[in-house]
Amino acid sequence: MERSGGSDDHYRLLFEEAGLAIKWVTPEGHLVEVNRSFCDLVGYHRDELLRSRYRDLTHPGDVQRDETLFARLLSGEIPSYSIEKRYVHKDGTPIHVRVTSSLVNIGTVHRLSIVQDMRANDVAAQRQQEGEARFRAVLDTIKDAMVVIDERGTIEAFSHSAERMFGYAAGEAIGRNVKILMPSPYQERHDGYLSHYMETGERRIIGIGRVITGLRKDGGSFPMELSVAEVMLEGRRIFTGFVRDLTGRQNAEREVATLQAELSHVARLNEMGHMGSTLAHELNQPLTAIVNYLQACHRLLQNQPTPVPRIQDAIEKATAQANRAGQVIRRLREFVQKHEIERRKEDINEVVQEAIGLALVGAKSAGVVSYINLDPNVPPVLIDKVQIQQVVLNLVRNAIEAMAHSKDRVLKIDTQNENREALVRVTDTGSGLAPKMADNLFKPFQTTKSTGMGIGLSICRSIVEAQGGRIWAERNPAGGAIFSFTLPPVGTEEARSDLE
């Protein structure tokens, strides 16, 4: 399409350099002019395109819809139209475009079409969809409840975990004020907290976190730990709250306290048993001596020319009571020594795991870094579970106390298969073993603690040896001490029959 005069050059320059693709089409659908942007879009040279029809460039799935609109345009039914469709690049790749068409009359009627490449929009939309999908995946999978609110406290997102925790469906919660998740007095104070923060920037929960009370849809309340993060999103401030239900933790803490009390009770019983055995051994000799002296006095009095009946009677009664006391002591000693332990087949790793769960309470706050390595190849053992847990508890707590003044506080707890026996090892980086105490650690009333009784390790030895094992201590080459004990495995035949 030619024009005369200098304006034609300007027209041609604008047409060629336009950032949008432009094409002219006859009523029959032939391309009569295209600019450089259109050629770049579809990958053809201008002379190739001017020998083509526009439908040759259109994706087969979009031809009918485009031709229908073109016919309505030619008939005057519509003044223009815009359609999203696909061109086919010269290399066969589909191109998503938006085509806006209208009729122009320059002696003859032509369709003028401006073509916008939509692929960049497609990429942005895909990224947005992927981002939304990732965000939804996070919401759907995180264990803690996640609630997103705006500056006014209106809920904008509500995770599946939040639905389970609070009892609201996401559709019920989104759009409502977050106060529905709080009981009084938090409910009445919440808007004030937000306003105060917006005005002063003073943080009370945001970025700090605290334990508060949550409110379920059914009216039930529960303890929860709330952490809030502030985010600027597209110039808008939002707050993301992560909520953890502490009900289970509080129940677990109560169970831990109960088990701690049980183990403490067992420890006291063990201490009493060991002390009773020691006392029985120590008192039996003087009681025997008393009986012997009284019997000697009785014989001497019998040989006197003038018997003294009252003295003899008193000596006989004293002898009888001493014999009676001796019998009580012997029975106590027999009871302690012959007490039958309730043994069962146990997985030593599970026994150790439960015990250190108690023993490590408070260890993190004391700066102790613990490493636990439980060998799955350790054989099953036949033990009294609670008593062995008492041994582990005692050794671990001793190790933590020994590191109270150490710069590096590293605790290692290991199990392994040691010559087909179950080995448990507790290693610390504490003050180590004093040479004068190393040989007497497991004897009663030997202690390095200013307030210790010196019976803990003695009890540990009694427990381990009573169940067929052995216990020992050695210096840690890296500084500190290593306490180890072994337990014999379940008999081969018994183990096989249990597994079958």
C-alpha cells in the first residue's frame, strides 16, 4: 500500500518500528501488509507472509472462532473485536496472542489487526499459579496451624492444620476477624494490640512469640504457642501466625513427671535394699557377739555357788531378744539378696531411648549438646526394664552434673553389639575421674559430690550385676569420663521361639 509524499516515509517508519505486531488482511483473508514485529513474532520473512492467508498462521483449533468474528465484523454486526488465539510459529511452536481487529477503508476495505504477544503474561500467570500452589502445599502440610491476617485482623488464609485445630472450615474463617480464635480477655484486647503496634512499633507477640489460650469453634479452650511474623507484600502489611497446640505436650510433661516419680521411687527402693543389705551385714556381727557374751555370763552365773535368779533371768531374756534381732536381720538380708527381679525380653534401644528422654530434661537450657547413636544390631536382652532405666538415668544425670563448669558440654549416649552382648555407653566432657576415686566409684558411700550420698553408682552396679551384666568407668581421652555397662543377650533358643 503506497502513499505519495514525505508523510509516506514517516508512516512507513512508524509502521515498521512499532513495538506491537500489525497486519493488514483483505476481506478474503489474504495478508497484504505486515510490520517487522509481526515477522519476528511468527518467524517468517515479509515476502513469505504476503503470499499467505491469515488462517494459514492460525492454530487449527482457533480458525473457526476467528473466522466467525471476522464475518460479523465484515457484515457490520460489530465495529471491532478482540480475541485471544494461537498463531503457529514457523518452527511449529504455538504462540499465545491477543488480536484486536477493526475495518479501515482506504479505497478498499481491509481488516487492520494489532497483535499482542501474551507469552510473557502466560509465564507470569504460571509463576503466580505455581507460587499459589506452593503456598497452598505449605498450608496443607505443615503440622503447626498457619493463619494469615491483614492490618485490621481479618483472616486471609487458614491452613488445614488450623481447620483441625480450631474446628472452623477455611471458608468459615476467611474474611472474619481473628478474634474468633481467642477467648476473653484476649478477644477484647486484640484490636488494641494491633493498633498499639501500628502506632508505636512496640512488639508484644510479633517476632517474639508467647504461650496463650486458643478458642475452638465448639467453645473449648486449649493452651497454644503463638509465633507471629510480619511481611510486606506488594506494599501491604500482613501478619502470619504459626500456632502449636500444647495440649499434647502438657500431657506428655505430666506423663514424664509420673514416670520420673516412678523411677525415683524405684531408686529409693533400691537404695533401701542396698542399705538394708549393708546394715544386715554390719549389724549381724555385733549381735552375734552380744549373744556370745550373754551366753558366757549365763554359764558363769550357773557355776557360782549362790545362783542369782533375777540376773540369770535378765540375761536369758537379753539373749533371746538378741537372737530375735539377729533372726530379723538375717531375714532382711535374705529378702534383699534373694529378691526375684521381674525380667522380660526387651529392646535395649527402646529402654535407653525412654530413659534419656527423662534424663535430658533441662539439659539444653544448661548448654549441653547431646548426641545419641543407637545401634540397630544390638541383641534383645532379658532385663527388668525399670531398673535398667534407673541405671541409664543415673549415669546421664551424673554426666550432665559433671559438665556444669565445663566450657564444652558434649554428651554422647551410644549402644552397640559388643561381642554379642548389649553395650550401653555414656560419655561426657566434664571434670573427669580423680585418681583416688577411680578405683572406689562403685563402692557404697563413695562420692565426689558435696551433697551426694555415694550410693547411686553402687546401686547401678548392684542392678547391672544382678541382671548378669557388668559396669565400669574409664577416662575420656578428650577430657571427661566414660561409663559403660553390658547386658547378656536373650538365650538363642528363647529368642528364636519368641520371634516365630
